[in-house]
Amino acid sequence: SCSSWKLACTSCCSWKLACTSCCSWKLACTSCCSWKLACTSCSSWKLACTSCCSWKLACTSCCSWKLACTSCCSWKLACTSCCSWKLACTSCCSWKLACTSCCSWKLACTSCCSWKLACTSCSSWKLACTSCSSWKLACTSCCSWKLACTSCCSWKLACTSCCSWKLLACTSCCSWKLACTSCCSWKLACTSCCSWKLACTSCSSWKLACTSCCSWKLACTSCCSWKLACTSCCSWKLACTSCSSWKLACTSCCSWKLACTSCCSWKLACTSCCSWKLACTSCCSWKLACTSCCSWKLACTSCCSWKLACTSCSSWKLACTSCCSWKLACTSCCSWKLACTSCCSWKLACTSCCSWKLACTSCCSWKLACTSCSSWKLACTSCCSWKLACTSCCSWKLACTSCCSWKLACTSCCSWKLACTSCSSWKLACTSCCSWKLAYYAFPITY
């Protein structure tokens, strides 16, 4: 048994879970090591099982956050076979997936459907695909969030035509900024834009009927079905009037916070719902002020910017009443739902950076105080709370000097394994460790 992302285990050690029984995102394991889960049985969002399906990983062998692989290297998945969110790959490199076959939430496939990517070749999460349908990306022809593209570069889409949930009938673009001509239904009929800000003219059905906008803020008039029926908004905040089914029935909101009345099944800010529907009353910037929910729904009271309405916490440690290492200090919850009261954020105070790498100066809580970095590896100087005070690092491995609260005070490390000196509370006080297994000291550290 367990509750609120805390693992009712017999013995375990910092994110390695030696559990007896649990359910729904709790890990019922026998033995495991560094986020690889040797489990006996599990169901629905429980991971790493002897046999499992859909987000459970039926693996043979793996090493430090590489899943069900034969050989792999720091978050790149070289897999043999898998199904539903398991990656049936042949070779790959840094989360780019060169796969052979897969189905339902498996990526980089020859043929697939609904969020599976029918690809031929790709590099760094850019998808060079052949054919796909419904939520498959980067295709020659596709529909509903599939991208009919010709060429692309680091998730920027140089497209030709698309329709319905496909974003980008574009001519040229650069780093998810869209210089578009025409499109429809989640495609952006734009004139000029810069870094995901949309200067649009007209569109319908999750297409943005806008007048002027800036940085994914939508000044819209009317729409329906994942289209935004808005009056005015700013930076993905939706000031809506009414909509239904993945459309946002809102009154007023700001920054992807959904002040809604009723909805169901992936519609947000609801009165009652279940499984990824949010039974909410009011919320603010993807924080969910909910009343009741279950299974990936957030039963919250109030919150603020991806911080979870908790009693107390600090920086992606979840402001909870009582908790311990990514267990959610909640009043009540069930399987990734957060019954919280107040907390704090995921923002990036940066100066310069390049392609989702963060070259920052100062930041706070998932903001990275960095000097230089390359490809999501963080070379930082000082930071706090999920900010990495590092000297050098390589592919999300953290060679750090000092840090606190989800910051890693390390000396040397390799691929998310942490050789640390001192830290406290989800900070890793280690001497030597390997692949997210933590050699801890039983004491609090003060700097």
C-alpha cells in the first residue's frame, strides 16, 4: 500500500524502489536499481515490470534511465522490442528515435497511428516521416496534429500543407517560430512571427483567429473544439467565453491557467472528472485549483505556475504536509494528482542560449543560472532549487560544486549518476554513486 506518490515500501533508497505493493504510479517492485524497475505486477502507470504494457517497461537489461534496451547512452533508447510507450528501436542518439515498428505512443515508427511517428530518419527530435495519422508528427500528408513537412531542424517545422491539429503550413521557420502562409485547424495562418509568437490573420478549429499577438498569446475572436474562444489573452493564457471537448470553457484567465465552468475528457477546469480531466474551480498558470478528481487529475485548492497548491514546499519539491523525495506532501491525492495549497516555480531567467539549452545568469526554481551549455547539459555557476550550480557537465550528467534543494552538490558524475559531496532534501549527499542511486549521509547540510 502507498499514498500520494510516497512509496509504501519495505526498503528503498532515493528513487530506487524496493516495494511490497502499491497502485497507480506507485511501484510494486521486488528489487530495482536507479529508476529501472524489476516489478512483480503493476497496472496503469506503474512502471518497469516483468511483463507490462502502456508506460510500463518490459525490459531485458538497462542502465541508468535507459529503458528496455540492448545498448543505450544517456536518455537515448536503443531498444529491441516493446509496445505502447516502449520504444522498439534499432539505433538512436540523444532522444532521436530510429525505430522499426511500434504502436500507440511509441515513437519513430515505419507505420503508426495516434501519436506514433512514422519516420524514415530523424535527428535531435526533428521528424523526417513518411506517413502517419492523428497525432503523428512530421509527415508528407497527415491530419490532426501531424505535420506535413518537407524539412525541419530541431523541432522547427518547414512545412508545405497540413490540416487539423497539425501546426504548421509554413514556408520557413526557425526554432519553433513560424513564418507561415496559410493553415487551418491548429495550423497557424500567420504573416510574420518570432519564437512561437503568432502574428495571425484568420483560422478556425484550434487555429488562431487573431489580430496581433506575441509569444503564443492569443488575441482571438471565436473558435470551437480545441480552438480558443477568447476575447483577449497574453502568453498562452486563455480569456475564453465558451467551448466544449478540448475547448476551453473559460471566463477569464491568464498564462495557460484555465478559469473554466464545465468540461470533460481533456477539457480543463471542470466541476467533476476523472483520468486527466481536471475537476477545478479556479486556477492560475497551469496550476490546478481543483475540488475533486482521480488518476492524473489534480485535486487542489489553490496554486501558482506549475507549483502545486501545497501546504509548504520549495522548488519542485512538492509543498506538502509530509513527504519525502518526490512523494507529494499532499493532504489527499491518488496517482499523480496533487491535493495542495501553495508553492513555487519553473521559470528561466536567461541571457543567451541555443536550442533548448539554457545559458542563463540568474534564475529560481527550474530556472538555470548558467554560463554556457550545449544540448540540454547544464554548465552553470550558481543556482538554487532545480537549478544546477555546475562547473562542467555532459548530457544531463551534473558535475557540480554547491547547491541546495534539488540542486546537485557534486564533484564528478556521469549520465545522471551523481558523485556528490554534500546536499540535503532531494539534494544528493553522496560520496560515490551510479545511475540515480544515491549514497546518502543521514544529516542535513547547511552552506
